[in-house]
Amino acid sequence: MTIAEWIDRRDRPVPAAFRTFLNADGPVSLANLLAAAEIEMRAYSTETSRDRCAGFALLTADAYLSYACHLAVRESGGTALGDITERVAREWIPPKLG
């Protein structure tokens, strides 16, 4: 099943206006959902204007991360949540300045 098919089969549908932003390819997996979130975070961090595009990139990253957490709980009983947290902290949080 692809990421798009998996998203479309969720109990709570994604609003149509936002669904168009969730267009990651590939089979649904924890790794692919996290990779999709990372792509969106890179898009957000390189967006210079912090306008709507940046906002939607951030929301999309959050959605993929939320889906990854949901999948982790369903597939591993939550044991993978610690790994997700460490990955996010390591790759998404900039080092402290100063």
C-alpha cells in the first residue's frame, strides 16, 4: 500500500485543501513517513519568506511525523517512538547558538 492510499484510508479524512500537500511517494512504512517529514522540514528551513508556503511545509512535516508515530504505535506497540524522538532531535533541532 502506498503512503497516499494509507492516508486516504484513515478513519478521519484529511481536508481536501490540505490533502494535496501530502503527496509523498512510496510504500507506507515508518522509514518512508519519516523521510517525507524530513523533506518537508528541509523545504521549511530553506524557505526564506516564512509565508504560506513555509507554513504548509511545516504543517505537512507535522502530519507525516504524526502518521509515523501512529504507525509506530500500531506496529511496535510504541517501542519505536523513542527512536523517532531521537531522530527528530538529532536531525531537526538546530544546535544551540552561542
